[in-house]
Amino acid sequence: MQPLIDCDIHQPNPTQEEWCEYLPEPYRSEVARFGPRIISSGIRFEDGGNRWDLGGERNGRTLRDPEFYSEQLLDTYGHRYAILSGNNGHIAGMPDPDYTAALCTALNNYYLDRWLPRDERFLLTLKIPLQDPAQAVREIERLAGTPRVVAVSVFATANRIAFGERYYWPIYEACQRHNLPLHLHPSTTATIANAAMTPAGQAATYLESHVCMPQFYMAQVASMVLNGVFAKFEQLKVILVEGGICWLPHLLWRMDAEFKGLRHQAPFLKRMPSDYVRDHVRLTTQPIEEPSKAEHLLQMFDMIGADDIVMYASDFPHWDFDEPTKLPRALGETTLRRILHDNAAQFFNLPAVPVTEAAIS
Amino acid sequence: MSWQKVCMASEVREGTPTMVSLGRREIGILRYGDSFHAVLNFCPHAGAPIARGRVEAIVLGNEPGALPDCDHDRPVLKCPWHHWEFDLTSGASVCPIKPRIKMFPLKVENGDIWIDA
């Protein structure tokens, strides 16, 4: 079986009872008395939830059980590793930095205690409070080096401050120091709390919001490259999850074209903008675009050098889950192996496939 | 290639190229401070009359987050159409790309400008 690394799966939020065990005071008492602070996008979200076929029990387990993920996903497709992204996008929209920091600490401790020990194939992304970079750095420092913690999770849709700004640089310095990539994920909820849902304004539906997700990645990547984040932090790595891939050629070509005439506005860039993307940024496949002519997708893979920068993600158990077999076979065995496994193994510094396993596969 | 007297240095003003024709070639004589430069009036990007662009000191930035600087001893020519910039000390693009402008050796003798073209 093809070895597989899945860069994005979504374990559930803890229940309020579970979560409160991990929440420090005074927030534990607050939540016990008043419930958690809530923000919502106000758009119909039910259609953006989980696959409908995963409801109820299977072998006595439900989506609340880590073993459900092990059996229904990891065993089924032969995962070597799967990265737990959580379902906590609302933390990026919380206005109170102290509450958010407490929330992140509680979530991190909960998943470290209750999920990682349940399957050695689980890997974890750390939640941090972007509202306060100093506290975010402390959380990174607290947990960096923890086995199977492989990335720092941030929500990259409509943030109040774009990711290239110097406000975030202490976070990037900490990520670089501990060799922890940034794992960028969209959040509809954080979007409504922070700013407009799309560059054009508010989205009325989940459909509209979801279609426009890559626009945020285009803006965040442009912000990081053109403000010199990758020139400053030469070892920093970023993975963009749930944005698909077909938007990238346009961004690379436009950045390079405009840089040729406006270089003096980013004079610290010593290479072309696209070179920084290729060295520092990785994209995940899901939701892979579905052009009416299949060969067009192959052309897109070729345009972005997918051999090196694309990695597989399933988004399990969400409604727009992609099986690994959704990737075109015509990509060829070598490219498929790199996308399904090797690129992620290298990116996250994961152990190589044992020789015997590699030989068998 | 041969050295040819094309104009007097005192005729060449900063900000305005002095255009000379040598055969089919149109060449712009540019001034930046006390330095003179001779460039073929053709941008390798889109064929624009590049000598009509702007000559400025190159803007340099050593590190993101630090104030940028400029080097007046290293003027650049910016094309009037898409603002691609070329180093007038070499003709090379300032961005790390291959296209470069055609430049001609230039000397000033007794107040006259000579170019080897």
C-alpha cells in the first residue's frame, strides 16, 4: 500500500465538561457559570459540517472517539501519520487575548492528553493566540519539543493584521527556532469576527464563503513574501490547508511581474517572489479542483511544480473529504508518492519509511 | 564598433535624454550627477523607448524591518512603460532575471561625449 501522510484531519472539540478540566481560572469558573464565549458567522453552517455517512456508531464508536478515526480513516487508507487540525477556528476571532490564550492552552493540553496517546499515527498542531504574540510565543516555547507536535496552527482568513506584518514576527522567530512550520487553515467563524469574509465584502452563504477561501491565501502569501517574512526568517516554513492549488500560478506570475517594476518597494528581496514561495510554502490538495477536462488539472500540477510543493490532505471527516485516490493516476508513480507521502515526511521531519515497509509497498 | 563623438557634455541635462542616431540605432545619452551613460533606446521587456524613462539612485534594503537606503554611485534606469529597472553601471536587470539593456562604452574628453558604437 502506498505510504500516506494526511496533512489535515479534524478531531472534535472537547465537550464543555472535558474542556473545563483543562481551563485555568478565572475562566474555568466563568465557563462553568455562564458557558463559553461564543462567536458565530451567522451563515448557514450545517452543510459545511461532517460527512453524513459518518453519523451514529460504528463498532460501538462515534466521531467523538479517537479510535473511530483510527479505524475509519487511518486503517482504511493506510495512513502512516495524520495531522490533527482541530475544529477551533473561532479562537482566531475572539477579542480578548487573555481568554484566547487560556483557551489555546486548554485545547493543547486536552489534545495532548486525550488524543495523541490513543494512536501513534496522530500528530498535533498547536493552537496559539494571535491576539497577543507574546503569549503565543510562550505557548510555543512551552510545548515545542513535545513528541509528535509538528506545527503551529493559525487561522488565515480575514485576520485583522495581514501575516506579513511585523506584529507577527516574534511568532515566526519562535517557529523557526523550534523548526515548527506554520499550519494555516481557513475559518469561517474567525472571518466574520475579524473583517469582511471576502475582499469584496461579507459572504451571505457558506457556499460563497467557501468558494472564496483561496483569496485569503493569495493575500496572506503575498503579504508574507512582499513584506520580507521569508527573507527575514530563512528557515520558516508554511503549509496552506484547504485552499486547493489552482490559484497559485496566477499569484506567482503576478508577484514576479509586478516585482520587476516595483522592486524598490521591497528592496530586501534578493530573489524573485516566486522563489520564496517555492522554498518556504507548501499547499495541500484538498479540496482538489475538478475541471471539466481532467488534463487541465495535470497542467496545473505541472505549472506549480507539484512534485516539490504539494502534499496530500483528506479533511476527514468533513463533507468535502478527498480520498487519496482522488489524485489523478496520470501524475505518475513518483509524483504521487511525493504528494501522498515524501513531501510531507520531509517538510515535517518525520521518520523515513522503514526499508522493509518501503520494499513491500 | 568605433569611437564616435556624439554631443557635448554640457548639452546633456539630468532628467532629459539626449537622443542620437547612429545608422538604424537610436541611442540615449543619460546623465546622473557627473556620470554619463549611453543606452540603446529599446527595452528588452516590451520594446519601449527606455531612454525616456527615469534615472534614479538604486534603492537597497539589506534586511526586512530595517530602513532601506539608496546608492547614488549606482544609478538605475527605469523603463517608462512597466518600470523595469536596469543598473546603469552594467546594463543588467536589478531583479535577478536575465534581460539586460544594451549599453555602449562612453568617455568624456575636452567636454565632448564619445561612445563606442
